[in-house]
Amino acid sequence: MRASEGGASSAEIRARVEEARALQRARGYYNAHIPVRLLRRLCRLDEAGERTLEMAVRRLGLSARAHDRILKVARTIADLASEQSVTAKHLAEAIQYRTLDRDYWS
């Protein structure tokens, strides 16, 4: 907020969100509503992503529900970046949001 350089404009952000929602509609589900049975197929992870998520589950003691929510948030982050696959980078960001949320509400 204090940076001298401006970030993305509201119009640019809106366009990214609209593109991400179009991707989700084309998949048949908005990310928040992906059924658990389709989650692994729609949120495929490479080896680095699998390791990142596994480590987070172990270290943070996450439940299966939290695991699935992190995958959905990571899928959304990838969609906003217009990327086909969910990477370790997307997972790390989603995990960070989860830990911030957990720290704030506890």
C-alpha cells in the first residue's frame, strides 16, 4: 500500500477474476464446489506439489477437509494466474492463507 509503484488496476483485477471464473465454468464447477471425487483430477499435482502438500498436512496437522480446501484455493490461485496446472508455488500460497486464517481465528 505504501509502494510508490501502483499495482494492478481494479479493471485489470476484474478481468483476471472473470477469466478465472470462465475457466471454472468450462470445467463444470466453480472451485469451491468441486466434488471430492473429482478433486484429484481437477487439481492434479506434480511431484513437488505432492511433497509440499504432504509436508503441510504433517507439520500443521491438517484434517482431510483442510487438505481439500487447500487444493481448491490453490486451484483458484492457478486459475487467476491463467495456469493449467496447480504447482508447488500455488500450494504454498494457499497453505500460507490457511495458516494466516488459523492464527487469526485461534
